[in-house]
Amino acid sequence: SLVFGLLPVMIGSTGWAIFALALVSLCSLAIIDYTLSAEIGNDLEIVTKEEIRLRRDDPQCFNLSLHHSSTQRRKLVIGLALPLPLHTDQETLSLTAPKGISTFTVPFCLTARQRGIFRVEQAYVAFNSRFGLWQVRRALTCDLTFRVMPNLSTVKATFANLFLHRGDHGSHMQRQLGKGREFEQLREYLPGD
């Protein structure tokens, strides 16, 4: 664009004509690219899973399933509209939709900061246009449910120690051999027993 901007100054009136022609061509190409790319991404949808279980404060990954009916390879960027208690290091994922495969999965990693049930109802996708002059963006509806359970990994270590039998934590029942007076009450068998 700098060359086209300096062209009128360097060449004169002929430069203005070339500059105007180039500008009209570029605008025409952008309009054609916009109209050809308006339908890109309409066939993409998120395949809903029943429920995704997470543990609090434990980074976990799950597979996000996407379905598209296009037979072309497409580069796209996807992001989920996550509620505040669900945190991810990667807000968007850049990937390529494979050619000829209608359903594909994308690994998505989350860390839940709070217990509870959280729903994600929107995802956002961006595609490059056919000539690469525009970025087409779409909002996809999805119905993902995240159930965040308590993280018991720290409790397990302390809970297991309660059942250890150590001599310094109190008295425990132990079998002692050779003590007691039960044998003094025994007698020999008599007739009639």
C-alpha cells in the first residue's frame, strides 16, 4: 500500500490513474471475497456430550467434538464462552478441520476454581475468507454441562493416616498369649457330660 501511495507522487497524472485502478481492483476483490465467504462456517456445529466431570483445582483435559459437512480443509480458531469459575490457559484454539472427515475432536484443558454445575451455551469460531482478506466469525450454540466435584486427593493422604496402627497414638486392642485365668475353671470330663 505504501508503493501505491507513493506512485502518484513519482509518476504524476499517470500514477493517479494506476493508483485509482489498483484501489478499485482491491476494493472489488474484497467485495467478491466477502460475498463468496459469507456462508463459510454455517455447517459447523459442536456435538454435545452428556456431562463433563472435573475436579476442583485440578487441570483436566476433555475432547470437544466438532461436526462439519464441508469436504475442504479449513483453518479455524475456536473459543468457548466459559463462566468465571472455569479457567483455561488457552482462551482460543487454532486448528485445521481435516478434509473428508465430518466429525473430529479437539483437546480442551480447563481448571475449575469452584464446585458446582456450570453450563456453556455459546462458542465462537473464526475462519479466514477464501482469499484471506476477511475473517468470518460465527457464534455457535452448544449445550455443555460441567460438573465440578471436590478434589479429594489431598484428603486421601490425611484420611489414610487415621487407620494406621501406631503405638504412640493411644491404646489398641492386642492379643496377649499366656495371660488370663480362664483355664482354671476347666475340669475333666465326667460320666453324663
